[in-house]
Amino acid sequence: MKRLIISLMIAFTVIAANAQVEFYHKGLKFTTINEKEVKVGKIDDKHKPSGKLVIPAQVEHDGVTYNVTEIASWGFFGCDKVTDLILPPTLQKIDIWAFCKCEKIKEIIIPASVREIGYAAFENCETITTITLPDGLTEVPDRLLQECINLKIVKLPASITSIGSSAFSSCKSLESISLPENVTQINGYAFAYCDNLKNITMPKQLTTIGSDVFSCCKTLTEIEIPEGVTSIGSNIFNCCTSLEKVTLPSTLTSISGNPFSSCKSLKEYHVADGNDSFAVIDGILFSKNMTELIACPTQKELGDYIVPESVTTIAAHAFYDCRYLTSIKMTEVKSIGESAFYGCNNLVSVDFGNKLEYLGKGAFYSNHKIENIVLPDSFKHMDMINFDFCSGLRTVSVSEELSTRIDDFNNLSFNFNSKDLRFIVRCADGTTKALTIDEIPDAKALIPER
């Protein structure tokens, strides 16, 4: 019995020693991490600090002196009256959302002791103009400075190897940035919507660029992707309306979709000599073996375009917003990706040939001048809303087999009001019959009510 009591006393002593203790000092809340360290944050939303916020290096409580080593998660979230921030040399970690929406802080110098910064730690700090990250930090966290709209100067240490997703997204005052030589990866949306970004220096060690990294960087005019990069994500230059020249490196082996959709100033692509994966023919980007058409420049005056016979796949967004395309003819194409012809407002005629099997979602979205569509007998499946807002469409010719496969047929979805639309069903006996939407059995989803 005595042994049991002693064991329980020891257990309770250990639990008590490890339990977190909260205390308050000079308007701040401190929470023990261990017997020597504490983390700090605001007391609550009714007691937010204002003016100059000085985080102490040490704080005393019940005769014990603690080092302040951490800014707590959400620690100073929404402290919109703090104008100046002084961080202590004892600090090791700034947790997630720590200073998010501290809208009046202008400059942040993070101590050299910091080795970890959490997700969105400084997001929406709208008046920040300058930030210096400490040497030893290996990655810029996701959304670290997203929507810091006045940020102009970013000082990154040589130790950085990765730029997180949306790390600098919507930093509308950022004009130039130089990435350290050790950076190997830039993740999705890292610099998206940086309206005034004109210059970016990318390192030689870089291998991967994620999707939408430079999306809507409207003043970016020229960029050279460095040798060594092997992969770039979809839409990395989407809506870069001033971009005139892009050079793809010889090392590039993987492209996801069309990286250049809605680049209204881009007329042709360039691929460095020695690239074994991609080719540019007449300004259009193809796979090296010419089986996939990847991207067509928005401003290219295509007119009536004939897809090369070697092409079996048209990639997602390939002809996105190509307003000078008036007709297209294909013979061997089996698959057309998502939004491939989105916004081709002058496209009048489409000849699919007799090999087409698949249409991706929104493949012909908002093509107002197309009047007639013939889906070949080879056609097997499409995703929803392929002809949404094709307001000029009057006839769609389909095989009898497709018209009886209601689940697939419903995926034709024509999301506009067109009472004159007719479906021409090609029957097995060689005859045809014209049907309205109401005459297709169970096809309830074809023209949704508005």
C-alpha cells in the first residue's frame, strides 16, 4: 500500500512539473513550455497591445526566470494597433498566424536565433514594407506574407531552399526579388497576383516550379527559366498580360497543362537547344514526339488551323483565349483536355475527325460563334459543361449509341437558353433524326433552368 501511494505521489509530481502554467506580465500572456522556456501572446481580444510592442527576452514568475523562446500560435492575431515590433534574441519559433492582420507594422527584423516560422505568420500585415528573414531558416512558409500589399523589400538568407505556397501572393508593391542560390523549389502561387513584379532572379539550383507561381504578375515582361529546372506546373504564367518572351530550359521534362494561358502579349515560345522533351513548331509548343499539342500563344494569328496528324492529345488550356482562331481541324486527336478552347470567341468551325474519345470539362466554354458540333462515332465520354455559354450553337450531332447512354449524354450540359437547339441522332441504319431536349428520354440536366 505504501509503495502504491509513493508511486502515485511521484506520478502526480511529474504531471505537475510538466503541466503548462499561464501567467500575465505587463499586458502579455505567457505559457510555460518547460521549466526554463515560455511562449507569449496577447491576453485576449479585449486586451490587445498597441503602439510599440516589445517582446522581452526573459520574464520572471514565482521566483523562476524563463526565456521567451516562442510566439504562440495566433499569439498576436489581429493586433491592428501595433505599429512597431521588437523581437528578442532568445526567440526560436514564431508559430502559425502569430502576427496575421497586424495591419500597422511597417518593418520586421526576425532575430538570428529563429529557426522555425509557421504558416501565415505575417499574412495581411498590410503596412509592412520590409522584412528580413534569419540565416539558418530553410524554407519560406506557406502564405507567410500573403496580401502584405505594401511589401517592397524582402531579404532572404542563403540557407533558404524552398519557397512555400502563396508565400508572397498578392504582395502588390513588390517589384523585384532575388532568390538565394540554394532554392530548389518554388511552390504553387508563391508570387501570384504580385501586380508590380518586374524582375525575379531564379537560382541555378532550381528544379521545380509549381502551378500558378507567377499567375497574374501583370508587369512581368520577360523571364528565363534556368537550366536545371525539370518540372513546371500548370498556369505558372497565367494572365501575365505583359509577358513577351519565355525561354524553356533544355533540362525541362515535365509541363502540366498550358503554363501560359491568357498571356496576351506572348506570340511565341522558345525552347533551349538540346531539350529532348519539347519542341516549338511555328510558335506552338508540342511534346518532342509531336503527339501532344501543349500550348498555343494567345496572340498568334492562327486563322484556320490544321492540327498535325501526329497529335493524339490536345492538352488542358492549350488554345485558351486564342481569339484569332477561326476554325480547327483534327484527324488523329483522341483526347481534348479541360478548357482547351475556352474563350476562343471567333472560333466558327470544329472538325473532330473520327478518332475523338474524350472531352475535358469546359473544353469549348464560351465559344459564341460555333453553330454546329459533330461528335464522331468514336466518342465515348466527356466531363460536364463542355459547351456552356456557346450561345450560337444550333445543332449537335451524336451517335445513336451515345443518345441512349443517358449518364454520358447528360454530361453534354448546355447551360444557356437556346430553344432552337436540336440534337441530330445518327442511327445505325444510316438515317438521322432531329430531337429537341424534351425528346431525349430522361435527359433532365442538359439545359438547367436559370
